[in-house]
Amino acid sequence: MKINKHINYLDDQKQSPLLYEAIDYNLLLVNYKTLNVITNYEFVNQFMQQNGQKGLVIFDVPKNADFSDLKAWPNLKGIFFEYAEETLFEQGFKAIEQGELWFPRPVTDCWTRQMLEEEQHTTLRTNNLTRKEIKVLKLLYSGLESTAIADSLFISEATVRVHLHKIYQKIEVKNKQQARLWCKSNFNKLSS
């Protein structure tokens, strides 16, 4: 990666820097090779907060890398492959400054496929729920405990426990807290 007047080293070593700062764009640039080795989510997030960077850019990403985990990095605004030309960086930074995201097509394809697979898996799990199980799950999500759910549906508390056990298996969770978290992400997919 070449350096222009907009990009400063964040370390003073003679070898290739691992962190850069695109000052004019208020971005932190992190070399892909450092992810989870020298840097981690907490370090990057804390560093950005302390230094006021609004976004993260990961550069020197190999074209054959596994892109699936990259989206978890805090405030990720762009990704650049290895050997990207300086003009591409400048174009990407300008787009990011305008509120756009800058991700290569193979990266967005990977993420979209991942999202669609998760969506399909969730839909399959949701479709396996009976109407009664959906009612029990919605009441659980609303904050009711087993006794109140039983009273609300005019069934015994033991029957509620049976429904919850079946629900947990179908949506692949272990307890009420996990079921409520699952509902938070999937409530809109539940049909009564």
C-alpha cells in the first residue's frame, strides 16, 4: 500500500506498518494479517473510540481469504484486497465519506449467501412450530413466566413446560433466556 498525504503511519517502525490512519476521512486502516493476531475486536473498538475514528477499513485482504468473519469487526466501512491501487483506496475513502460502504463483490457475495442460509435455517425452524407453540413462545417473549402463560392459555403449567421443551428443541436453544433472544431476532417471522 502506497502512502499519500492523506494516510499516516500509526507506528514508527521501518517495516511495513500494520495500522494506518486516513486523516482526511477519519478512518482507521488495519492490515488483514494482524486481525486476531495483534489486534482483536476490543482493541480496535477501544482504539477507535479513543482516537475518534468513525470507521474501520481492512486492507491487504487475500482474494482467497475466508470473508465470513470480517463483518463482525466494529464500524467496518470498507475492505480492500491485496495489491489494490492507491486510486482505488482514494475512490473507496470518498465513497465511505459519503456514507457508502466499500466492499468487493466476492465479500458481499459471501455475506449474502451466509445471510440467506441463516434466514432459510431460521424459517425452517419457525415453520416447524405449531400454533400453540407460537402462542406460548410469544407469551414467553412478552416476559411472562410459565404460571402466567398457563393461566393465559387455560392450560396446566406442566403442559407449558412440555410446549417449552419442544420449542427449545425446534428453535435450537437451551433455556428461556436463549429463547427470548431468539425471539428478538426472529419475532417478525412468527405467524400465529
